[in-house]
Amino acid sequence: MSTVLLDPTNERRLAAMTRCSRPASLRGLTVGLLDISKARGDVFLNQLEQRLIETGATVKRFRKPTFTKPAPVDLRHEIASQCQVVIEALAD
């Protein structure tokens, strides 16, 4: 089965991207939770954080300044340098 991922950040050009492999387990990994600053996204992330901690993951929380723009480069670098896995919370 083939999966197609669409990148909503730029419709003018198509970029070929390969998916990273998933870890077998999150135990012992640092998982970054990125709140995109939409209403109630933190409610979802709070619940997810609890479940991740119960599975043995370390959780770090991050927040974009606004949902209307991509995450700033320094924030993306901070996440990439501190986390092995990232989950981005979308709300609506």
C-alpha cells in the first residue's frame, strides 16, 4: 500500500520526501510535543504527555508563537537537537 503525504506549506512546487522509520518503542526516547498555538491544542497534548510518560518516554514541550506561520528556525533546531521523536498537535 502506498501512502501520499501532502505538504501544506507550499503548493507551488512538489518536494519528494521519504518518511523516517518509526522506532519500535518510545521507552527511553525523548518525545517533543509541539503546540502550534491553536485553541485547546494544549488539552490534547496534556493527555498525550501523560500517556507517553506512562510508556517510559521523556517528554519535552514546545510552542510555536503563532499557528499562522511555520515554526521559527531556532525552534525547529531546538526540537531537532533535543528530541528523537516529535508530535505536532493540531486542533479544530
